Amino acid sequence: MTDAIEPRILIVDDARDIREPLGQYLRRNGFRTRLAQDAAEARQVLGAEPVHLAVIDVMMPGEDGLSLCRSLVHDHRLPVILLTARSAQGDRVAGLDLGADDYVTKPFDPRELLARIHAVLRRVPPERPAPGMQRRRFSGLVHDPARAVVMLASGREVALTSGENRLLGLLLDHPGQVLSRMRLLDLLSGREARAYDRAVDNAVSRLRYKIEENPRAPQLIVTEWGGGYRLAAEVEPLA
């Protein structure tokens, strides 16, 4: 892979004998993989780190794969490949209607799935920094947007989700400026996004827990009551 980021593939399947061998196969072929046995575990993974594509089994206990697909496509804008039963024509049609990028029928050849993953990622490449963005230091920390990580003063790296990566990048673009919740929503998602200002508060809270020494008394991402949020640090571009 020549992308700046090694793509992370989320595999969601309740069958361990499919989930784990598939994860090993994709890792041997240059991907990082995260495994989940159901929709609830998949959401935990998405809340912890960025993912670039999800492979989802349609037939799962509890929340099924079609419901999870709808959420990942519309709420996370994540590319999805569905795993469907050979006879489940209706599931394949429904999945494509929900926005899935492709499907593979079980039983499948891992080489076919690998080819389809490559094809989808060529159409929707992994997230990269916008032109002109670069690594930046602030208050002893370093943000690397290409890798979606922050290096702490201790040298430990903290992974960011795609939303946290964008949010921190925006705050670093406007050091010392108060950014209202509505402006952050517009910058993060565009005015067409179906979001609300509390989503910004939640995203800021998660980011604080990753980069602040004391998230309950933040010194870097400061709340401006009635206004929004301000990055209280000087920003230094790095080569």
C-alpha cells in the first residue's frame, strides 16, 4: 500500500472461525485489522480509533448487519462491504440501498474479498491531511494528522478517531480563537450534516481525555461559556 496511513479494516462477524482467520489474512496482506463479534463491540472499536472500512456480516444476533451498515454509512460515512448468504438476494439489495459499497456472498474466497477491499479503498481512499497540513507541536504535544495520532510529552502516542483528528486539526488551525459549537459543526461536517451542538461537546470531552493532563480541569481546550471552545496554546509547524 502506498497510502500515508495503513488502512484499518473492521471485521464484524459473530462466527469466530470466520472473523479471526480473515483478520489474520488481511494483516498478512498489509492491513491493520480490528475484530468485533457484534454491533455493540463494533461501536466500541469505532469510538476508540479511526477505521477506514468495515466488513460486516448481515446475519448476526441482536442488531443485524443491515442496521449497523445504515449507522456506519450515514453517521460515520464509512465504506462498508457486506457478507451475505448466497441465497439472500433481498439482503444484498437492501444493503446497497442503505449505502453499502459492495458485498461478498458466503462462503467466499478471501482473495476475492481482498480484491474488493482494494477496489473500494481506491474509490474512497483512507483519510489524509488536507493539502498544506502538516505535523504541529503545541504545548509539548505533537499532532500528526496523517497518522491520526498525538504524541504526548512522555513520548507515548495516542490514537485519534477520524472525528477527533479533524476536530484537533481545526483547533490548531485557529489557536487562541473562540470557535462556536455551530461553527465547529459546519467546519467538521458541513451544513447538511444531521448533527447537533451537543455532539461537539461530546467530541471535545473525548479529545480532552486523550490529551489533557487533567481532563476535568482542561488547560489546552478551554470552554468559553456561552461561546464555544478555544485552543489555549501556541502552535508550531514541524517539517
